[in-house]
Amino acid sequence: MLSRFIKKVVYLFIIPVLILCIVLEYSIRRIPNDYYYKNKWLSENSGNLQILSLGASNGYFGINPEFFTKKAFNAAHISQSMNYDLFIFNKFLPSFDSLQYLILPVTESTLISSLETSDEFWRIKNYTIYYGCEYHRFEPQYNLAFYGDNLFSVLSRISGYYLHGNSELYCNKFGFGLNYSFSKKSKDWERSGILAARRHKKESSGKLFNENLSYLNQLIEECHKKDIVVVLLITPAWHSYLDNIDIKQLESTLLTYKHMAEENNNVRFIDMHNDKRFREKDFFDADHLDEFGAKKLTLILNDTLKTLGNTNP
Amino acid sequence: MERNEIKKEVKIIFVSVLKNNNFEISDELTANDVDGWDSLSHMVIVTEVEKHFDIKFKLKDLNKLNNIGNLIDLVALKTEQKLILPDGL
Amino acid sequence: MVFNSLKFAAFFVVFFLLYWLIFNRNNKIQNLFFLLGSYVFYCWWDWRFLALIIGSSLVNYLLGIYIDKSENEKRRKFLVLLGLIQGLGGLLFFKYFNFFIDTFISAFSLININLSIHTLNIILPLGISFYTFRAISYLLDIDSGKIKPTTDWVIFFSYIAFFPCLTAGPIDRAKSLIPQLEKKRVFDYSHATDAMRQILWGLFKKVVIADNCATCTNAIFENYKTLPASSLLFGAFYFAIQIYSDFSGYSDMAIGFSRLLGFNVTKNFNFPIFAQNISEFWQKWHISLTSWMTDYVFTPLSFIFRTSGKSGLILSILINFILIGLWHGSNWTFILFGFLQGCYFIPLVLNGTLNRKRVKEGTHLLPSFNEFLRMAGTFTLVMLTVVLFRSETIGQAFSYYQAIISTSLLSAPKIPLDKAVKIVTIIFIIIMIIVEWLQRDKEHGLDIENIKNSFLRLSIYYTIIAVILIFAGQKVTFIYAQF
């Protein structure tokens, strides 16, 4: 009786579902995406890279390394938190022979958030699969490319790539995010500032803050050893965002960044939150630049980096 | 009081409360078998039975009832007790 | 570890195989392994309160034995009281403490006294509402002589921590579950296959219907201030369907998993969507809770108030439903929800229609027009009150109601969502309602043993599995796990 039941379940249900999963997993993994591309690029080119930019969406959409005079690359991903910045940096650290600048776009919520606790936690699998990150090596949901999507979206991704050639590579060859350039300005973008500000407002968590601080300190330390200047950068934002953010949270993080820059002679802090050079046409939504804004920001940074010495004045 | 007599009178009470006549009263009859006999009408029936036979139940007695047979036995017991111990003693 | 997760699937497969293949020698070994599995399951969710559930089991186990032993009526009452204080005290502390303090403070501030009492940061121990109710019914049933206490601690501890029903019910009574724990379970093929069907149907209701509805309700409730009234009505509809399919789906899974292990657990939902009046609705909705409340709250109350006639009955109903509301959480919204449900009974009591012979839905294919009107009416009444469930404050619920009563009720509903999601959700809701209507005299929606063609049965299973894989909604935590 029992064996009949087990056999039936295994043959009729478990095996077909397992085969389906394997086929899907294989097909999904073959679709090129940002994570795959950036890991590959860094593995091949990190030796002569001079400027590396990390961070989350504000960096991904804000810095287009095309406009740096030095050889630069943007390894930011949407919602990338400090632990993954550190992971990517450490992974390629041994081969960073000519790296001079590490640009780290930060926000007022960077130090109190993590990918693991955010709504975008499903992105964790990309670090495990494409970057070989060990943080969640033994958790099946962070090792399967199709996990977290329902079959409908998995199938449409697969048919999109294999039938229509839609890859999931959304960055240019320098790692700059192009999604926002394809679509025009987001609708209702005054309101987007209120929503984004609300999204970034977090319960302050002492534990996360301490963890992130230690990741940041590790980054700074490693950079110090290799004479790399760390630039903590706050990217420009629209007033509808600035008017709605949690002032307390903002002030305390700004203070932390300033403090870091004072304490470490290889750290610079650049706050462009309210930079008047950025106008309406430079924004995609209230806290992200569009391709014009990104070009402007990168050119400004390119000039600024020249004036930054290797040690604090 | 005769047990059969009690049965007849109990049936009348059931019919008047439940407004439903399509059940045969028997000792094994339970709430599941009778339309409309549920937790809400149950207490109305109990109250009517108490009034009719001029007796008082205890919650504990009611908790032990499983079917109509039990109820009739309980009524019989209570009416007997009333004869032995009239009010005021 | 919710049922619809890979973790639970892995846990259950391993547990199932060990339970039937290795720890199957005799009843004692089965029970010990079952208890161990229950605690592993509990720790996986949250290990912090394991000591609480073990302690509570121990106290109630001993109380049960002593209550049965004590000849002295006073001593017996004292022991029962002790058990109630332990159980309800735990519930009050973990679930309602902050609520009472807050209410206390705001009551005093009304008369201009500002109290500064700090509320505590209390975390609700998982399943406490469910296992406390099991323990209380056990003691009260021993006290009233309905059952004898068990003297095997493994059996009692397993009864309290019964893992398929630990986090979200059904709340089984000792009378039905303990005898099953006392006998060796034997694997039964047809039970197991039907259990699988029930799990599949539950999973469909949970991840296809409830989770997709959740996307719709969230979109509507978060923007209710700017949407036309007709959309808000849709919001209430989606949410009513969401909690039904969420909770009944989860119950179906819990019952199915219990059956796979050889237990028969009480039915929790009996197709309440098709109830023809509010009294019938509550006999079909969350049955294990309402029957618990009926036995231990409503019946004693209505017994006490029985001399006051109809007003006594109404009072008992109101108190009973306010407590049912409060059981769902410590918020005034739940209290008002219960109160309104109780009020719905008043016309039934006053008209005397409560006890009139109910028109049974026949076995015919379609309901008659009158039946349909009564079902739709009952569902609408329930639908309007579940807005309270979804609101954070009574004020919020009232502004939602206010927004519904406006001229825009007649305009076309607008829901700020992808068209595909809306269409898919509506289609599957309709399919679920049709299937459950056709199956309404069965144990569960997918009880299709009567279909003799095995190829047809198999295609039904594959279709449902494909639908689940294709249309599973966003992962939403199970609503009832926090209750």
C-alpha cells in the first residue's frame, strides 16, 4: 500500500516536475544578464581598471563610465547592499593592479538596509549563481535561477530570449543601466519622490547599521592598503524626494559619512543631493537620474577626481 | 410522570419551537437529525421544557446530554425529585 | 515554515518516509516520533517559545489528571480555574497586553490624565491562540465528565503540539484526537490519495486565488482615497474571497497533511460562500473555532440568560461574537467586526426565522433564484464587515465605508493594476466558486473519487498543478499565522 502510494507520487508527479524544473533552470541560466556580464567583464579586465563604481540603483543609473577619461566600470546592481559591494570588491581585489578610485554611491538608507531584508531579496540568487557568492550557498531558493518567479513569467522570459532574442542584459558595455533610457521619464514623477522617500525610510536597526559600518570599514581598509581613494557619493535628487525624506535619518547618515572622510585619509565624501546643476530633464524619477543626468554627473566626477589628491589636504 | 407521556409532550415543544414536524421522536434522535435544532434553538427548547415541566436544569446536566433519550431521562429524574422534595423543603 | 514553501515540502517528505517506514513499529514509537517532528516544526518557525509550549503542555497535563482525581468539588473548581488562568493569562499577556494598556491610557487621557505606562515589545508566540484553546477545552471536558484525562504524557504533548494544525488550526478537541493518538496508525492508500487531492486543492486556493487576490486588495486598499466607490466595493469583494481561500486553503492543507499521517482532523470550512443566512454562514465558517466558542462560551451564557427570552439570546450572541472578533487580534476593528456579526443575528432572532426549517440547497445543478439571492445577500453582509479586518483602525474602515457610499458607485471600477492580473484573478475566482458549488456536499473541493476514469482524474491533477505553477501569485505571508 505504502510503496504503491510512494511509487505513484514519485513517477506521476515528482519526476515530471523535477524534469521540468531542470529544463527551466538550464534555459533560464543561459539568458545573458547584467550579473553574468559584469562578473565576466571584471574577471577579464580588472587588471587595467582604474575606476570602479559600485552601489545600488542610484549608481547603476547615475554613473556612465563611458564619460570617464580613465578606464572605468560600473558594477552596481539594483538594490545592491553594502555586503554585496564588499563581496564584489573582494572577489576581484587580487587583480586590481591599477585601480585608483572606488566610487561608492550611497543614500541615507544605505547603512541601515540589506538586500536580504528588502523586497528585492530574490536578487540574491544572482550573486550566488553568476558571481559565485558564498553567502547563501546552501539555501536552495538562492541557488535556483527560476525561483521566486511563477511559471508564467519564467516561460515568458524563456520564450522572450529563445524566440524573440530579448536578452536580460540591461546595461551598456561599461555597466551603466539603460532601462531608464529606453523608457522616458516616469509618469507622475513628482509623486514618485514621496513614494521613494517613504520606501527609503527605515526602522533604524542597530544591528544592520553596525554590520554595514564594518563592511564599509573593511572596504576602506583594503583600499588603503592598495592606495585606492574611496569616494562616498550622494547622487542628486529632485526636491519632491528631498522634501519628504526622514531628516533625522539623513542627518545622522551624513554625519557618519563626513566622519569617515575625516578619519581616513583615503576617503572623500561628495554630497550632491541638492546640486542645482541638475534640472528636471536630468531626472528619470525623483531619486534616479536619466541618461542625460548620468552623463552630466559622470563628467562632473571626472573633473572632480582630477582635483582629489591621493591624500587629504 | 410516565416516560412515554414526557416523550409526547417533549415532541410538542420541539415542534412548536422548531416549527417543523418532519421528524419521528425516538431516544436515539440527535440534533444532527432534526432541521433547525442547532446551538441557538437548543437553549430555547431547554427553556420551554423547563417551563413546561416546572423544573430547573443545571448546566452540567445539559452538557452530558447526547440525544433525546437522555433529555427525557433527565426530565423524568427532575420531575420525580420534585415530588419527593417539594418546593420549600 | 509555511505549508507552501520548499522548506516545508522537504521537511514533510523526510518526516513522512521516516514516520511510515522506520518509526512505525508500534504506537509508542509513532507518537514519540510525531512529537519530535512537531517540535522540530515549531522550532523551525521560531525556537524562542518552545519552552512555553512545553511548559504549558506539562501544566495542563498534570491539571487534567488532578481534576479528574479530586473528589472535592471546591478543589476541583480551583484546579479548573488555575488552568483557565494559565491559558487565558498567557493569551492575555502575549496577545492583548499592549492593547489593554493603550486603551487604558487613552481612556484616562479623555479625562485629562496623562499616564505614562510603557507598552512592552511582546512577540506573539506562534500558534498560541490555537494550542491554548485545545488545552482549555481538554480541561473543561474533563471537568464536565465528557472525557477522561490521558495518562500518557507523549499523547497529551502531541495533542497540544499537533504540527499540521499547530500554526493555524483546525482546533481539534481531545475527544476526537486523543483516541486516534492512542491507536497505532495504519497507512491507508485511498485516504492518502484523497489527502493529496485535498492538499492540492488547498494549495490552489492559497497560492492562486488568495495570493492573486492579495495583489488586487493591496492595490485597492492602499489607494482607496483616490479610487471610485465601485472599485472599493470590488476591494471588499476581493478581500472577502482572499481570506476565505487563504484560510480554507490552509485548513485543507492542514487536514490533508494530517490525513497523510493517518489522522482524521475536524472539518474547518463547509463551503460558507453558499450559506443562505448569517447563522448558517457561521456554522460553515472556521467551524472548529465557532463550535469551540459555542460549547464553552455561548451555551453557558445562553443558559444563564435563558429566562430573559429573546433579549437574553441576543446578549449571548453579541458577547460570543465580540469574543470571536477579539480572538482574531487585539484591535478595536476586530471587536467591531464581531459586534456587527452578532448584530446580523438580531433580525433572525426577533423574527423567529432562526429556527425555521432551512431550505436545503438541493442536489440540482443551479440554485433557485431565491436561494441565489439569499446567498448573495449573506455574502454581501460578510463582505462589508471584512473591510474592518483589512483596516488598521476603525477610523480607516469608516472612511472606506464613507467612500463607498458616494455617487461614484455607479461609475466603472478602476483598479490600478495590470489588466492580466485582474482578469486572471476574476476567472479563477469564478472557477473556484463553480467547483465548490458542484462539490458542496463533499468533504473538500477536489474530492473526485467518483470519477472512475483515471486518465481524466490525472488530467485534472496536471491541469491544477500547471495552473499553480503558472499563475501562483506573489508570495504573501499567511494571514492567519499571526492570530
